[in-house]
Amino acid sequence: MGSFKIEGGQPLAGEIQPQGAKNEALQILCAVLLTAEPVLIHNIPEIIDVQKLIKLLQKLGVKVSSKGSNSYLFQADAVDLDYLSSDVFKEDGKGLRGSIMLVGPMLARFGVGSIPRPGGDKIGRRRLDTHFDGFIELGAEFEYDRENYFYTVRAERLKGTNMLLDEASVTGTANIVMAAVLAEGTTTIYNAACEPYLQQLCLMLNRMGASISGIGSNLLTIEGVDSLQGTEHRILPDMIEIGSWIGLAAMTQSALRIKNVQWEFLGQIPSVFRRLGITLEKDQDDIVIPAHTEGYKIQNFIDGSILTISDAPWPGFTPDLLSIILVVATQARGEALIHQKMFESRLFFVDKLIDMGAKIILCDPHRATVIGHDFKSKLKGTVMTSPDIRAGISLLIAALSAEGTSVIHNIEQIDRGYERIDERLRAIGAKITRM
């Protein structure tokens, strides 16, 4: 288990380039299975979860070749279906939640898709019902091996249908869309997720020859086609990482420029940080954050009530940034209620922040009230363990702003979502060492 040693309280400065979006990359990489032709993908983040998926694709028989920094060429013209039923696959697929999105394209193109119950982190249950209910509605037969926790779906040819998803699941929508593009007839998906990453997937599939309309809305219409061809695709910058850098700049009272953020895909992220009192300036496609030497003040609602920040499916605020928002609020002037609606265990890291001196009341597994210090007292360095990706980066931000030395264990959870995080932080002045 790796660790970071952090010397806190150092002012940071400079430019930082966000990595490619992890959540988009996992969808896009699975989509290469839909065609036998080459697919070239740019801006792939070099992170553990993505590398695991690429290795899984290689074991499935997909040819993978590097085409320069963060660019790879994929060709799925010799897929090994026997690997899906092997014990090796049952073990390989467990450690990566994104592996569930292999099922849709495999089912559509080869008539069978299998996956062991995926793992990941400790942020709470993320059920798979939406995925499999969608496949069943498209005409697939569902099998579950309870002894080995192994799911299989089969169909000679999927048939288009009208479906209403029970939740606007991003990965569920992506999986069903990838299955439906090769189905016979027309499929409509209502209550579909409409996140930018899913929009990117749909646009890429259309370039490959699919016929998807309603992109960006919660009603997708898919006219099935017989086959898809190759394409070229560039992954968006990671909006979660962009939010992390905004939070880092505010907490360390540092001036930072975040490069090439693609503002049009950031949704509510800039406005939510502005509600915390953080100044963000748009300079072409960059975000410029001045040093908040006078601190930042939380805005109350118009009626004077305490600011509540909660997550919701797109275009609501992403749950992946609530941990960052909570940390940033600990040094604000004022109070805020953080309401994590979508996952039941994501706030359990706050005990570490309380140990560091933060004023936080954990109301229940979903809600925490934060009373800001206004930098009148700094957080204190401590030893802590990262439970998941987003809590890990939040604790890292807290440690970089704190007085003294902190150690964060289980940093593999941070490496799952952030590319060369220690190197990139050192480049802007952070004192961080990998142990």
C-alpha cells in the first residue's frame, strides 16, 4: 500500500493541464468492441482504472498500439469469446467497476456478454439492475451464477423496443445505447442520462455509422444498423479534476491557471464554486483563479437561509465533486450544508477532516454541516487513509493547505482517478513525496 507524505502550507503557482476524463474514457474504450475496424482515441488518461480496462481488452483479443502520448489505436477484429468464460476473466473483471460496460457491446456484436460482479471503491452500492433490465427489454436472456457472482446475457439478435429507465444511470445508459445501436429496429430510451461524457459516446457512435438522435436530452432514439466502422475520437478534459484544481487553488490561497477546460461542458461547476465565494475568471478556454489572500465568503440563499449544495443527475451538480466542495467550505467565511444524495458512504471521510481541526457536523450518512474557519485557524497535518478516489483527492487538498506534515495511505485509490498527481503537484510548487 503506497503513501504520500505532504508538507502543507506551501503557496502554489503556475499552470496545470487537466487530464482526459476518466468516466468518458471507460465508456469510449468499451465502444471499440462494436467494430472490427480500427478506432483511434486521443487524450486517454494514464490512470490505473483505464490501464486495467485496456489490459482487459487486450486479453479479449483487441489489438492495442500506442500512437504517441495519451493516444492509442484499437482494433477488435479477433475477439476471443472463450476468455469471457475463463476463470482468469472472472478474476480480472472484479477489480474494475467500468468493466460492466463491456457487456453491452459484446452482447450486440457477438450475442453474449459476461461480467463478474465488479469491484471498485467504498462509496456505497451502485446497483447493476438498470443495465440488465435494459438488455432484457432488448430481448436478451439473463443468467446469474450466484456461487461465482457471475452475470451473463445472451441473444441471437437484439430487437429495438421502448424503455423507461428506473434511474438515469450514466453507465447503464451507455451500456444500453451500445447494445441498441446494433439491434434490429428502433429503440427509445426515456429517463436516459445526458452527461457530457455520454453525449461524447453517442457522437462517436454516430461517426461510426450509428443513428442516435436526442443527444443531450433524456429521450434517446436509436435506429439500429447492421454494422459500425472505425473512427477517431478525442476525450474531453476531466471536469472532476478541473473542480479539484479550483478547490486546491482556493484552499492554498494560490493563483492558478487551468488550461483548456472546455467551458461549455462544465455545467454548474463554476457557479457552485462561485457560491462558495471563489473567484473564477474565464480567459479564452482557461480558468484563472487569483490568490484568495482575503479568503472567500459563502453566499446565503436570497431569503437568508444557509447555503445547501447537493448532487443530482446532469445537469445537476456532479456527486464526484461534493467531497471537494466540503473540504473547500472548511476554510470559507460562513456555513454550508453538504447533501450527498446519490451515495450513502461518501461522507464518512469527514472524521479525518475533524481530526485535522475542521468544524463539521455529520448529520447522517448523507448530510454534513460545515462551519468555515475563514483561515483564522489552519487545518493541522495528520495521518489518514484514502477510502475512495474523490475522498482521497479531498484529503490531499486538505493536507496541502494544512500546517505541518500529513501522510495519506492507500493512495492507489487516488491513482485510480488522477494521472501522475504527485509529479503535477510538484510542478506548481507542492511539497509531496511518494513513499
